[in-house]
Amino acid sequence: MSKIAVVYWSGTGNTEAMANFVAEGAVSTGAEAEVIPCADFSADKTADYDAIAFGCPAMGSEELEYDEFQPMWDEVKENLGDKKVVLFGSYSWAEGEWMDNWKADADETGVNVVDTVICFDAPDDEAAAGCKALGAELA
């Protein structure tokens, strides 16, 4: 059985809802999934999981949340090795460029990003299905 971490930061609850959908998708395939606020995750915990989902909404000028999520991401990304990783999050303006930038940063570091999902505001049925598919893909 795969053990999946779903690590997220959420300001309005939209990305937290997405995290729960990702976990639901992983569990539906028989995996064990743990939903973890980013403040409770660190590089030394990466070895405890077979795959990891990271969720963060767009903040400021199309960037990751900078007080908690960005420092955690910067610490963790170097320790991911060849683990399967998915990225997800919500946005309320612009075109979702923060996800392109985040994925490019992951790619430059050698992170094995297998998929991404973004949604505008709260996850609708399509975004919920996409998040569940992310979880299943990690399992």
C-alpha cells in the first residue's frame, strides 16, 4: 500500500478543499493518505512517504505563499528524489501563471512532477474530479 502525503497551505479554504479531494482520490485506490498543513511538514518527513502532493494558491503577483509555504517548499524540494509529485492550487485573478512558475522551479530542481491541477476560486466538479485523479495517479 502506498503512503501519500498531501501537503498544503490555504488562506480561504479552497486549496484545503482541493487537498481533501486529492487524499480522497488516493484512498479510493487503496493508498493511505495524510493531509498535512505545510507548517507541519519538513524535509526530514519526505522519507516517510512514497509520493507527495503539494498544494498552494496563487498569492500576490502570481507567487507561492511566502511566509510558510515557500520556505517549506525550498527546504523539501531538494529531498524529493524520484518520488512522484503533483502540484495543485487555486487562484482568483490572472491566468494561473504561478503554477507554470512553480512547475518550472520543480523541474529545474529535478522534482518528478507527474501532473498539476489548478482551479479558479473554489473547486467545482471538474476541479474536484481533477484533484481526485491526482491522488489516484500518486497511489
